[in-house]
Amino acid sequence: MLDLKRWFPPPGSVSRVGVVSTFPPTRCGIGRFASSMVDALAQFDPGLEIDVVRLVNGRTASPVASRARMEIDPSSPVSIRAAGRHLGSCDVAILQHEFGIYGAEDGAAVLDLATQIDAPKVAVLHTVLPEPTARQRSIIESLSMEATIVVLCESARDLLVSGYSVDDDAIVVIPHGTHWSPQQINHSPRRRLITWGLLGPGKGLERSIAAVAELRDLDPPLHYRIVGRTHPAVAAESGFRYRRSLERLVHSLDLSHVVEFIDRYVDDVELFEMVRRSDVVVVPYDNHDQVSSGVITEAVGMARPVVATRFPYAVEILGSGRGLAVDHDVLSVARGIRELVEDPVSYRDAARAAALKSAELSWDTVAARYSRLIHRLGSARATA
């Protein structure tokens, strides 16, 4: 088996790769993923010139991202054609894909873009739905005819093979990466919980707050930090209604001394310290079908045990005792938290299992796998 950590790309085989994605200063999970991928690739494979093509919403003015070579509005055919020409001059193009980032009609514009890129393509699927609409299914199946498909876990591969007309040979599994490495576990009593990320309906924070209320018998009491601002798209559509509902719930359950909201953007350095000082990461999402989670990946990378509601990525990554994937109800979440904070053996075992997984999820390792894929596709084109 190839040791990816020791693999070095052949000199001169591929010199330029394009990456299409939302991208900072846009604050979203896919933008953060793409930024980390670009940074990790640049460090691992310094011979690569990396062109970032940033997806922007035409209705929202924003500063140009420092690493973006160009910006495109997916609702504009002119913009799509310009991006297609630009990316066609690259050796390989990588398209980050989620239905919501390529505009209307489930982001059908991604196919307009892909068909205009005269270069080998990779499509990184951040969402694979078990029950897609006809249009969503058609987009994914058509994309698989245009590009090599990358998914972030084996569950997503299985779903594509069993539920879509996608050839298994067209799919590569490369995990979500993390910059974090295992940290020493904190001393008992372990009472500090944390959830982070952009807030909005579907995050399930009502569930985790209610679970904390079920654990008010613990002495000393829990402290639960909810870190992150309201998602910009949610704020634009419905303001801060969701956050206000959470604050009212905390007040009604008399948890104001237990639950702390950090309502601001937190950079990676500050977030690292917050997570390092925490004992358990809580991921209480409503979603039953999610095949990616940067929060779970980064928690495991730091060797922090996780309690997550049961969805495919959580079940797969938290396997072998790295945490607990529990049912989507308050009492199940509460029981999972109680087990980890009260049982030192369970906690240490989970932390150790997570630490063993961490190296596989590091961006160094993940970048090596992307580099290998890029050079394989680019070299095949050059010799065709």
C-alpha cells in the first residue's frame, strides 16, 4: 500500500489546478474546507499553482478573497462561460459541490460550468441525499459523467452506488481534513461541553440545551458553550429569530448560569483554545443523512470525545469508540453526555480511540491524497 505521507508528486507532471468554491471572506463550512484544502495542497505540493475561483452571490457585495484569481456569480451565464474558459487552461479543476452554492434550481449551474471546462475535473460532494428529488439525482448523476467524484466517507460512497446511477470506479473516498492534533485530556471533573459553527434551524441546539437541563443533578454542574454567529443566509432570510428562540429556551429552563452563547466570529486560534479546554463536543443536528461534518472531524483530530445525533458521518467517524452516536431525542443525548463526563474509563477510551484516528484525518495526509489524485488525472490527460 502506498504511504501517502511519503509520496512525492512526479516533477512537472501537473503545474496548475483550479479550485471552485465559496471561499473566505465568506464564512461557511465549505468555504473553510476549501481554504484549508488550498493551504494544505500548497504546503504539501509547492510546485502546484493553485487558482481559486470563488463563488459569490450576485446580490451581495463582498471583498475579493485574497487568494481568489476570479469571482463568479453562478446565476450569470456570462460568468459561467468566463470561468469555464479560465479553468480549462488548468491541468485539473476541483469543484466543491453542495446544492445551495451554485444558485437556483438546486444549483444546476454546476453542470453548465463542468461541461465548459476542457480539463479533467474532480467534484467533491459535501452532500449526498438518500432521497433526492429527480433534479437533485440528475445533477449528481450527470456530474459523475463529467468528473471524478470525491466523497468524504465510505457511507457516502455506498449511498451513491446503491441509490444513484454512479459507477463505483468513478468514486474516490478522501476524508475531511483537520489542522488539529491530539491534545492531552483534561482532568476530572469533566463538565465543559462545546458546540460550534454557524447557527440556524437544523442545528438541533434545542435538543442539546434540553439535554443539559436533564443533567442538572450533576455536581459540579455542566458548562455548555455555544460558539458561533447566525448563518448569514439565515440572518438575511429570517433575522436572528432562531438564536432568540434558543436564548428564550435557556431562560425558561433556568440555565442562564450554565449555557453560554459566544455570538461572534471566532478565529481558528481562539477556537482551538476553546475546544482544547472543553471536555466533550456535542453535535446535536436534526439531520439524519449528513455525510460530512467539519466539527466532528476537528473534534476527533484534537482527541476530544463527541456525542452526536446519529447520521452517517457521525456513525462512521465515531466508530471504534471515538465517541457516541445517539438517537435524535433529548434523553439519548443526555445519556451520552452523562456517560462521557461521569465515567472516566469511557472518557479515556474515547479520547485514545480518537487520537489514533487523528493522523488519518490530518490535512497533511488528506492533501497528499488530493495531490496524488490531481497528478494521476493530469498525467493521464497529458499522455492521452
